[in-house]
Amino acid sequence: MDVLRYSPAADELAWTFGGVAPVRRVKPGTVLELWTEDAFAGKVRTTDDLVSRVIEFPFVNPLTGPFHVEGAEPGDTLAVHFVSIEPSRDWAASSTIPLFGALTTTHVTAGLQEPLDELVWLYDVDTVGRTVTFRARRTDDEVELPLDPMHGTVGVAPANLEARSSLVPDAHGGNMDTPEMRAGVTCFLGVNVEGALFALGDGHCRQGEGETCGVAVEAAMDTTVIVDVIKRVSTPWPRLESDDHLMSAGSARPLEDAFRIAQHDLVTWIGEECGLDPLDAYQLVTQACESPIANVCDPNYTVVAKIRKQYLPRLDAYAGAHARLKEMSAGYQAQRL
């Protein structure tokens, strides 16, 4: 089992999907032990470090990568199995940001009211007790919340020589901000360019569905993934598989179009995998799916459609890639003990 450890220096971080030379070439089946910087590029460390002062846009939401996966070609699918995602610091940060978020005036939802106050919240991160601690800024209240690490931004290079900001989710993946992107899950991404050019970042200690203010509990992460290539199988929109669910992620504005994309992709996917007529798959998804909202704050919104695998007949998604990668993950973890 090939293992690559990579921790980027500040000048090695990427800010777009596409338009960036690969930092390493890896073979399918490689274990990547990675470090990712937080969405603030590590610059928000105190409550006085306002994002508008310490960050020069567009240098926000940095990426680790991209990685050229040998043999990946347009029309293939890149499978990314998350072995582990763990905070690399004992603190994390969140913020309100002027003209950003679901409950404020933005540049595309114009209004005459003043932007909300810009505040920073620092969270204590307890990886032993598996909690993060919220402290109110204007009262003495504290709340312990469960630690639930995930990656907000996971993707590959887009098609047609495009370079997309790391803040934008779309068919290539990107800043989807779904809490479903956690350890134990396999993410499937359609390959658009030779080598796929996979990158990730934007670690969250936790995030509520919708990421309402636009900022989660942002943290640097130590993350281990296994990458593999599924040849001659296309994936039009990002998909995820856990032990219990199949999931499709759709990103667009308005929100209902993101919902439609996710639902359409899930209907199509299970129809193909389970040999169901499209209208039978449509009916089954209608009665059995869940529809968590990932984000309503990014340049595109993201909605996830998910269905329990126990309801799916004759299921063998991507020829059992999730189960195979999970077995590889177990082998890798056993070697490290």
C-alpha cells in the first residue's frame, strides 16, 4: 500500500479548482496523509482578527493539492474514501462576515440595511472528549456541542479549461459544505481532465445543515484519504456512499434547482445501479429519500438527496467500490497500530 504524506507550506496552497499544477502524482490506491489549513488560512486566531482586516480576498478557503491521479481520464470516476478527519489544533474559529450569509444583505440579494456586525467566535476543541465549546460574545453563556469533523470543500478540476474559485460548489465538487463529508464516507467525483487534479480543504469541526451564517467551526485538519479510479464510469454530479446511505449533491441557484439536481441524480443513479425503470426509481426516491440542505450561503447553494441502502434492491454501487476502499482503510489502520 503506497502512502504519501503531504503538508503544504503557505505558498503551496491552492485557491482554485483547475488552473493549478499538481503538487504530486499518485497511483490509484494510494493513501494520502494530508494536512489542510482552515478556511481563514490560519489568520483568525483571536476575537480581534476580523476577517475583513486579516484576509485579502479572494485568498480565502485554501486547498491542499491538487493531486494528479495516474490513469484518471475524462469519463472516469475518482473515488475518495475518507479514512479519518481530525482537528490539528485545540481551537477553531467562526465569524459573521459583511455581505455574506443567509440572513443578511449580500451582493446578489441587495438591500438598503447595513451589514450585520462582524464578530469572531473562538471554540475550544477537545478531541478526547469529542466536543467543541461555543461561547456567546455578548453574554456569559457556553454550550458544548459534539465534535463532528468534516470537509466543506472536496473536488476535482472542472472541464473545459475552467478554473473555479474554491468558494464555489458545482458539478466538479468544490465548496459543497455538506456535513455528510465525514470519515467513513466515499465521495465519487466525475473526472474532467487527465489526472483528475483532486484537492480538498475547508475542514469543519462541525457545521449545522445550511451553514446559515456562512461560516462553520473552521479548523485545520489532519486528514487521511484513499484515492482510486473507476474506469469508464461517468459521474455527472458528486455522489457519496456511507455504510447506510447513497447520496447525491446538487449545487445551483436558486435553491430549488439545487434540490432538483440532487433528486434527479439520485433517481438516475439508483435506477442504473438497481435496474429500475426511471419512473419506478422516481417513485421510490419520492417515498424514501431525505433531503438535507448543505449550504444556503455560497455562490451556489447545495442540497443533498440521500436514501437508505436497505431500501434498494440488487445494489452494487460502483461495483462495490465503497466496501473495497473501506477494507483497504481497515488494513491501513491496522498497519499503523
